[in-house]
Amino acid sequence: MSNSPLRLEQFDTVLYNANLNPMGVPESVTKALAANPDAVLRYPGDYYDNLKKSIGAYASCDPSQVVLASGSSDLLRLFTSLIAPKKAMILVPSFSEYEKVLDIYGCDISYYELDEEKNFEFDLADFVSKLDSSLDMIIIGNPNNPTSQIISREDMETLAAVCKELEIFLAIDEMYIEFTEDYENLTSVPLVNDYDNIAVLRSVSKFFAVPGLRLAYAIMSTKDYLSVISITSSPNNISSLTAIACTEMFKDKKYIKASRSQIYTERNLIYSAMATKKDVKLFKPYANFMLVKLLKDDVTAQSVADACNLKGIVIRNCENIRGLSNKYIRFCFMKPEQNDLLVNTILDQI
């Protein structure tokens, strides 16, 4: 029998490691699913034109530039197989799935280490100095997971131009972009029309809190690649119900506005509540989660995670993320009353 203490049952489990929108599933999704049970009688492809139009209106792009996939991992695999890179570069730390997918395809990986002393902020000039024509592909998250740092559109455009000159394909993962304060001016989608060597990758799992719908999409203008994807990809890779639900979900302005407002408020409150504590180092968050470094010698990510778990709080111990250690934790922002418990529990440990 395990000697580990049991979680106190009076606390509901809250997944602060999942980075999902605390607003939960949009009502537009549940209504669409309830109203269209007969959609399972038709092939999914019948619904894709409307889905792409809805994405186009939401993301401000041409529907013909939209590529559909069954989740972000599927989308990453699609582009890795499409580009077939012999050598690629990713940031450290970053989303571990990038490395996993590149490994699957036998790609040689170069790692660019973000500097903790610079708060893991992206240094464009230094990064560009490390690039050369031996690279075939770069995968970069904006915002980055787990650091919650962002790259301006101006810097991303400069990077896209350098990559074009060096014949490097740039995959920009914007999974968390909608959580940022001014994402309309941050997103790289407008760059797609001017640079045929980039693709912007997104998923509905986090912002719309619907990981079970399994929808991710990319936006790109490269006609040759779009043609190859059209010919080689499955014609029915997104389910009928997913297509119908997401078509309505992207139009749900009430949910979108409320979500962004709540995350903006809670992000600022949590950061302010913890910023004055001397035994932690906060990395100012721009997405819906924050990376924290524990500074006390006798406090580790696991000890804090264990204390949180006793109260039903599941945070991310970052010790197995390349570039971090057992002194780093990450958590997302949930509902106000839940966040109060989170902050108090963590602060009690330091």
C-alpha cells in the first residue's frame, strides 16, 4: 500500500496543468451537437466548406488557405512529413511534442537555448545569427509553452524573411495566441500572404476548451504544398459533428469576449499577488499560464506539486522539460475562487 497521503476529498480536482479555458465548453458547441444528431449519417467532407469559411472569418484569412487536421499532433506530423526536414531547429524550453514529432521522422534537431537571465525572452538578432542553409525547418511557439513569452509580429516577419532567403520553412504554433491581450496585432496570419515559406498552426483544444473535438488547423499560402495536402490527406479526417460544432463555435463572439476578459483579469491578479514574494521568480505571462522558478534550496517542483495535489490542484512539474529543472512549475489560470486556493497553497510552501 502506498505511503503517499491521499488528496483531501472536500476539494474538487482542478487541472492547472491542462491549460484549458476555465469558461468550459461553449454553449454554441453543445447546442450545435444537440441540434444535428443526423450529421453522423453524412460523410464529414460535406461540412468542410462551411467550417473553412467560419475559420476564415474568425482568423481573417482566405478559406482556401486553411488546412484541417485531427488535433495539433496530427497537424505537426502533417507538416513534418510534407517538408521532410533533414535538419530542424526548436527552442529550449518549448513544447515537447515538437521534438517527438521530429524524432519520429528521423530529423536531426538543433536546439536554441533561451536565456533564463533574459527571462526566456526571444532574442531575434542572436537567433538569426545561429541560422544557416543547412536547416530545413524551424518550429516555434508564439506564445511559447512553457515560458508564456511572445514574439512580436515585426520580429516574426524579420525571421520569416531570413528563413525565406535561407530556404527554411517556418512553422509558427499559435495554440495559445487567443489568450494574449492584443492577439489581433500579434498573430502571424497576415504574414502568410507575403511569405510562402511559413504556416501558422492553431488548435481549438485550449482556448475553446474542447480537446475532445480533435480539430486543429493551419493557415498558409504555398500553393504547391496546399495542392499536395489536398491530394494526399484523408478526405474525411474531421468528424461531421466536430465540423458542425466548430463552425458555430468560431462565431461565438460572446464566449470569445468573456474568455479573454476573464483570463486578462486573472493573469494580472495572480501575477501581482505573487510578484512581491522573494522566494520565487516569476516569468511575466502573456498566455493563459505562468512559469515559476522556486528559489529556496529545500523546495522543489515535486514538493510543491505534492502539496497542491492534497488540495485537488494539479500543476505541471517542469523537471522533465528540456532546458528546465526540478525548480520550475507551470500552472494555468482558472476561475477566481480556484485561483485563490492555488496561490495560497503555493505560497504556503515557500
